[in-house]
Amino acid sequence: MRDGSGRMDVPDGPPVWQSSAPGSIYDYIRVASFALGPDGRIEQWSRRAADMLGIPAKDAIGQDPVEAFVPRELREAGHRTVSEILDGREWTGLVPYRTGPDAPVDGLAEIYVMPSETGTGERAAVCLVVDVRALRGIETDLAAAQAVFGQSPIGFMLFGTDLRLRRVNERFATVFGGPPNSFSGAAPEDYLSRPEADRLNAALRRVLETGEPVSEMQLVGTPHGTDERRRWSVSLYRLHSASGRPIGVAALAQDVTGRRRAEREAANARRNLALLNEAGARIGNSLDLETTARTLLDVAVPQFCDLASVDLYQGLLAGDEAPPGMTDGSAELRRVAFASAVSDGPLPQGGSGGTAPGGHSEDDDGAPVAVGAVHRFPFNSPCAGALRTAQAQIIPGRETDERPELGSAVVHSTLAVPMVARDTVVGLVQFSRTKGSESFGERDTALAVELAARAAVCIDNARLYRREHERALILQRSLLPPGDPEAAGLDIACRYLPGTTATEVGGDWFDVIELPGHRTALVVGDVMGRGLRAAVAMGELRTAVRTLALLDLEPAEVLSALDEIARGLGATGSGARTGPRGRGGTEGAGPDAGVDAGADAGTHAGVGAHAGSRRTDRAADRSEVYLATCVYAVYDPVTRRCTFANAGHLPPVLVEEGEDALLLDVPPGMPLGVGGEPFEETEVELPDGALLALYTDGLVESRDHPLDEGLQAFRAALSAAGRPLEDACDHVLSALDTRHGEDDIALLMARVQGLPKDAVGDWNLAPEARSVARARELARDQLTDWGLEALVDTTELLVSELVTNALRHGHGDIRLRLLLDRTLVCEVWDADLAQPRRRRARDTDEGGRGLQLVGLLSRGWGSRRTPRGKTVWFELDLPDGEAEPVDPADALLSLF
């Protein structure tokens, strides 16, 4: 009986008759039947005999079969055979037949004749006729199917409608063990695991019901007698009888374990290449250590592992080339980065084996290592071994009852990979996978080593950059004056902004130099170029400026001497000058340096512009680095006058109270290092309350606007800067575009205060002996008025020495001046040009100890030339109530 799907159910009870064609094997082999009566003639003729032989029943019944179907030459033998059959003998034979009395022989039948009896006991026969050609075709087909089924390397399975195996081939039996016939009647759960069997049963049922085939269904199983898991690709399709009745499901199974492994390896290779490509694109884009380490972990987690950490040697981060313990892996490391796809914080690890990237020190109880913490790996731990040998190590994880690392997500495999850069181990990166992920293999190790190596080089570059950057900053800061410089009669504020935040060093500089007589030298300069070379050149020139300034030379003389020094610094080769000195040339600055500098000097002559504002694009050699511009000013707080000299620099700006900012008309001169031109001086009176600004071109010049617009904006910002000096500095920088990053910026602003009149004592003395006593008296009275009685004895003694020397070695009138500010300064002027020189007196000498005494009792002393002679001075610290002043008597005795 058929159900609604057309499937024939096999009943367990009595047979069930069906009225439709069975669609059996008989349909294919063309079986027909007829019956012979006792007289040897045809008594019954089936419809299939009529169809196969082409003779209707009316023409066949009653006929002698030998006469009707057998060729004439075989009829005699045929009659004998029929007689034997009717005598009760079975017979089987091949008989040619024709479809009509006159038709030629066109068929060959295999006839099986079985004796029978009629109802009256007479002998008869039943004959089965098979078309031999159809039978041979079926036999050929079966033989071919058997050959394919039995010899194919692909597993063949035939399932019945009950979803049990009917037949399997040798390949299937070999994989699952046992002879093929042992699988007859087996269900999928007999040779597959329950989940896989359920999947196969569902697929078989669906194919049997719908007739839709299933292609390349993946099944996983373990063959009999092995522990190896195999993977098969199974295709299913429904089988039908000749009448279309479903009779089962055929399955073709192919072992794709190797192909699957190859696909997985190819996928892993593609993933690894993608990771390396991403690593190459992302790692190393920053020169920050922590950023580079975090980028490495961003690439690795979760694409490569579930959690990871980076540790770097603390000593290397601090600047040591080879910290103690680095070679044996016991040195301190600092955790610089950690990333996890399975937890929010670092993980504890369980001792020297089975570590997780949380890490722990050798003295703690397994507590996690936080980012930024310093720790050590135990000497015998795999991590220390990886650092020692510079070889990656795979560390199997372990789960403990006391401390599950991630609850259900336990680290089960860790790769400890040393970070090697330039044959030096700089740290360790740990990659870990939790249970549920594949363990690390050789390919993973190779990829991890490559990732760590790329990151190591970038991290080492960042480390070297940080070290050099810090050194450059130390150099830069050491070459600039300390914050809040102090000067007599001036309030000072200054700012320095490097042209690039990458190096934070450059060639711009400013300086505030205290000169004798409470005078102050203000300097702003700009070395052509940027970066470390310009900073080094700036440092050399700044040191030279300070040395020249302390010689108390006039501003023009300072710049002339500095120009010679710059030309010497810029000399090529062994330092010899390479060209003749001239107005348009330069000694050692290249044939074009003077032309360029001169052109720059004249570019902004109308506004007192400088020669160094324009940078050339040709390759800078060593001589170009030492081309520089500079403005040098000396302010005297007593006279309120300031003397300027300019070497190709932008002009100073002066803002008087209630007035607009004014560019001072200071001759620009030629840049330092060009040579061939003298420098001029300009003296300007600075009223109290005025604001003086010295600056470099980076403040007012950029690609976005011309120099004139920048100067105009600078003057406007200064005119509106009626506020405290520090705030005025900030206002100027915020009002101008100081973030263009094209050049360094130096700004020095000074508000003029001057020395009050009552802080100055000034007297002229006649060139006679009694002037010594007069000088002591004037000094004593002035100090008493200032409330400095503690300095009276020392001052009287030293004034007496200086006035005595002026009388003894000089000529003309003598001038005595006392200046009170943060210190006390005493100056003695005379008309002689010879400079005093301190010498060591012999024990037998009666004199020659005066200047030695001045040096012992004063904070400092010296002499300088004046337009009409010289000035000898000394300086004393003001009493602070704590330090006791030097006793003049003890100082005198120490000279003998």
C-alpha cells in the first residue's frame, strides 16, 4: 500500500494487494507467459506475450507454437521438445521467434517451460518467455553498476525507505571497519555519533519525502579502531522504480579531511597575511612607546589570540643601554600594554608554568600585573627563558581549583615571544588563547615572532627617539635662560615655541645677561635652519654672546666679534676659510651666502627687517647652519637708555604708555657669519612704564600672510597688551598665528622700571689724596641712609682701595657711584685706559694686595672701558639676616 508520498510501506502482517503496476524488475526484463494444452496447442495467451511477440490472443490461441513461431528448419526438433514437455519434462532454451507466420526471425527468447496438469489430470505446460536482449542489457548494467559500486574510491551507500542501510561498498566498509555485508540494516547511529546521526537521519528523511537532493553535507566521525576524527562530504539523492515509486536513498561519501585541513591552513595563511599586512600598515605610525605597544595588541586581539600583553625592560626605558639582568631575563620589566577579548582587566597567572598575560612578580602570590607596573619573571619561568634565549616558547595552560583564571574561559595556551630589535631583546609579548580556541602551532609561532619583531623595531625606534628627544630637550633647556629671569629696572617675560613638536628644539634663542653697573643685555637670535643642528649652532653662538657680553664690550663690538666666531664655526673642511673676505662674499659661508643674506637684509629695509627671514631651498651645508641673525641691546637702568645693535634681525618694538606700538629704527646690518660689514649702534631712551619686545621671525611670518601683515598684527597685539607682563605675552601669542609649525618662535618682553633716583649715589672727586677719605665718608653716609649699616665697614675698605688705585695709577677726575637694587654695586671711574690686573703679592711686598682683598670681600668685581677711560667696580650681597658678612680684618689677615 502506498502512502501519500508514493512510498511503499513494507507491512509486517499479511500481504496487501495493490492494483497499480508494481514497477518491479519484471518491467525491465520483459517477462511474458502462455500455456499449452494437452494437445500441445496454445491454450492461454497473456497480454504481455501479445505486447512482446506482437501476436494478439485471437491469433495465438489454438495454434501449434512450433508451427506458429519456430522457423521451418527447426520445427522437427521443436515438435520433439513439445512432446517431451507434455511427458512431464522441464525445459529451458533459447528459441528464435517471429511475430507472424510470414515474418522473418526478429527475436530471441529464453523460454522456461514447466509441466502442469489440467483439472481432469491431463498433462499441460506453463511457459515463461523472456526477451534475451533485454535480459542481457540488464545483466550488463548490473555488472557495470557492481564494478563501479565495488571499486570506486568514493563511499557508496544505499538506504531503504526505513532509513537503514541496504548495501555499502568496500570503501565505506574499509573506513568504518568490517565487511560490507555487516552494515546491512545498520542505522546511522550505529556508525556515527548521536549528533551527527541525527543530522544524517533528518537529511535522509527530507530527501525521501521531497525528492530534493542534498549536496556536500559535512559529517564528522571517528573510524572504527582509531581516535582520528575524519570529515566526510556526503551527497544524497532519492532512488525510484520504473514506475516512479521511491525505493530508497543513495548516498555518495568522500573523505575530505585532508582537503578541509588544507582549506583551514589556506584560511589561516590568508588570515596571517592579512594580519601581517594590517600590522605593517598600523604598527610604527607613532613614535610613542605605549601607542606602538597598544597598536600591536589591537592587531592581535581578537584576530590572533584572546588576550595579550607587552612588557619592556625598565632599564631600557630609563635610557640604559644594557640594564643588569637583561641577558638572563631577570631584569625588571614594565607592563606597557594589555588587551583582552574575554575580560576587562589583567589576569593572574599560576606560577612558572601555564602563565597568562596578567603576569606576576617572583615575590607575589599571583596577583595580576597592571599596566604601568614594574615586575620580574621568576628565573626558571618560561617567560624568563624566552627572554634569555631570544626564542619563542609555547606554554600550555593549566586550570587550578584554587584560582580559575577566567571562570569558564581558562587560558589553555600561551605564546611567550621575545621582542628582538637589532640583536637586542627589548621586552616580551605574550599571546594567550582560552579554551574553545585552537592551541598555538608552528604557523602561529612564526606569525607571532614576525609580529613581535615588527613591533620590536618600532618600539626600539620609539625608545631611541624618546632618548634622543629627551637629550635634545635637555640641551635646548640648558641653552635657554631659566624661567622668570631677573634684571635691575626691568620686568621680563619670555616664551619659546619650537617649530615642530616632534623635536621641540630649534635655532631660535633669547637671553638676559646681567652686566656690571646693574645694566642688562637683552639678546634675541635666530640660527637659519631647524632641529638639532640648529640648536647646537644656537648653543655655540649663545655661549659666545655670553662670553663677549661679560667682557662688557659695546653692542656693536659684541656683534662684530660674534660675526667672526660664526664665520669660524661655519668654516668647511678643517676650518680654513674658503674665500676672500669682501662686501658681497663670505669667508666659509659659500659663494651665495652673502648674496642671499644681503638680499634678505634689504628686503624689509623700510621696516628695519632682517636678512635671515627668508630660507633658501638649496641643500644646507655646515657653513649655512651658522648663518644667524641677532639683535643685541644693553639697558642702563640709571640713565634709562638702551643701546641697540642689529645683525640682520627684525627690529625691536617699543610701546610707550598711551601710544601705539612702534618699530624702532635700528639699522639691520648683515647676518652673523656673512662678514664684511661693520655694525652700527642706536641709542634710545626708554621711559618708565614702556614695553620693549624682541622676537624672531617665526612669530610674524608664515606662508599664510606676508611679513608686513604679521608685523602689523604684532604691533596691534602689543598696543592692546595693557595688562601684567605674563598675560601680555600670552595675549600676543594667542592673537597671532603661532601654530603654523613653520619656524621656531622666541619672544622676549621687558617692561621698563628704571632705578629710582634715591637708589643711586653719584659723586665726582678731585684727583688728590684727601679724596680717599672723602670717598669713605660719602659711602658711609649713603649706606646709612639706605639702612645698610652692616655693609659700611666692608664698603669703606673696598672703596678706599679702588679710589687709591685710581689716584695711584690713573689720572684726571675720579667718579664714585653707588647703585642699590638686588645687590649693592660700587663703581669708581677714572680717565686712564689701562685695565687693573690682580697679581699675587710676595710675603715681603708692602703692597699689591688691594685687588685680592676686593676679590675676597665682594661677590664679584671687574673693570670695563668707557669712552673716556675705565670703570672698576665691585658688587656686594645685601644682608639677609642669616649669613654673616665677611669680617674685613679676617680677610686682611688671610692675605699674609
